Amino acid sequence: MKSQVIRKGWDYMQKKHIEQEWQKLIREEQAFLDKNIPERNAGWQEKIGKFVPEKLEGTINTAFCKAFELVFEKGTSLIEKTYQKEKKEQNYKINAYAADVRNTRRSLRAFGREAAASKNLNLAVSTVEGVGMGLLGMGLPDIPLFLSVLLKSIYEIALSYGFSYDTKEEQIFILKVIETALSHDNELAEKNMELNLWAKREVMDAEREWSEQIRQTSDVLAKELLYLKFVQGIPVVGVVGGLSDMVYQKKISDYAALKYKRRFLETRRGS
């Protein structure tokens, strides 16, 4: 009888901690939406609009499509060489065990601390890479490098919460995360809701949906980064465009951390 009371108390505290983290996540998601729903354009972007070639957006779109396909199909193994995948998987198991044994809110937050550490390191890498390419006046050639660092950050966040990234289904999720993070107005709120539901559904035709999602995400990236990649193609002045790599890396990585935390908590809540 006593053991049953202790067990019930333990289960109650576990559910309480998970629910507290869930409510914190809901507030963080809403804060992201409130901050990013309004579309903000810097004044200098409007001023240089007349100088941007009409075909540049299409060129950038194509570059992103090819870069996604290249990185997903051949680049993931190279990206994994920049971090210790097995160690990160092991850290997740250690954190999961500690969360079950200690049953504290602090132990539940360890997954987020692991993700944040990787995210901050990749932000520093993105800054150096973007500024370097901007100094050299390399806008389009920067796209594969930009995506590689971005996907590296998302991969490490996924591993921190116990998720893979090497299946078509998981890559579709990643692409949707990127697309949604860069959306604005009502579209952001709608896509955010769709993404929360999408993570629970079964993908019927992964290959077709994967190809379509690459096109959709590339289109959003091309529109969002059009002026910045144009400026980045100008030597020295391109540093301004290069710094944008870090800004967008942070925005997308922050959103990815929220989405993976949601999926992680949903598994623990049993929803």
C-alpha cells in the first residue's frame, strides 16, 4: 500500500514537471509568433531593389533546391564529421535516464541545455562563414555553406531531443521548420499549426512530398534572402549580407529548438 502511494506521488510529480515545461513551451512559441508575424524590411533593402536583376530570385531558388538535394543525399555524412554523433546520442540517453531517475524539472531541462550549446556554437560558425564570403563578394557560392551550417545546427538539436534526421520523413519535417520560421502574417500562424499536426501524421508518399517541400522551402528562402544575397555578392560591402547568415541561422535554429522540444514533450505527455 505504501509503495503504491509513493509510486502515485512520483508519477504526479513527473506529470507536473512535464506540464510546467509544456506551458513554458507554449509561451515561448507564442512569443516567437508575436515577434515574427509582422514582416520587417530594412530601409536599405528597398533602396537597392531597383538594382537587383529580375532573374536573380529564380537563380537563388534553383541554387537552394540543388543545395538541399546535395546536402541531404551526399552531405549529411560530411556534416556528421564536424561533431560527434555517437556522443550526442549517448548524451541523450544519459539525460533521459537522469530525467527518469531524478524526476526533477532541472533534469528535464537538460535536453534543452544540450541543444542550446550546439546552437550557440553553430551561430558563431555561421557568422565567420558569412562575413568571410561577404568580404570576398561571394553571394551564390555561400548558399551551400549557409545550408550546411544551418542543417548541422538542426541535426544537433534533433539529436539532443532524441530524434533522427536521416529519413525522408524527418527531412520533410526539417524543411517545413525552415519554411515556417521564415513565414510572416497569418501564414506563419497557420503553418505553425499545420507543422504541429504534421509531426503526428503518416507520410504516404515521402519521395514526392520531399521533392515538393524542397521547392517550397527554397522558394521562401529565395524571397527572404534575395536582397541580402545580392549585396553579399559585392566584395567588402557584402559583409552586410554575410552577417545576415547569422541572423537567419538564429531565427531558424530558435524555432527548430521549439519544435523539437514540443515533439519531445509530446512523447512524455503521451499525446
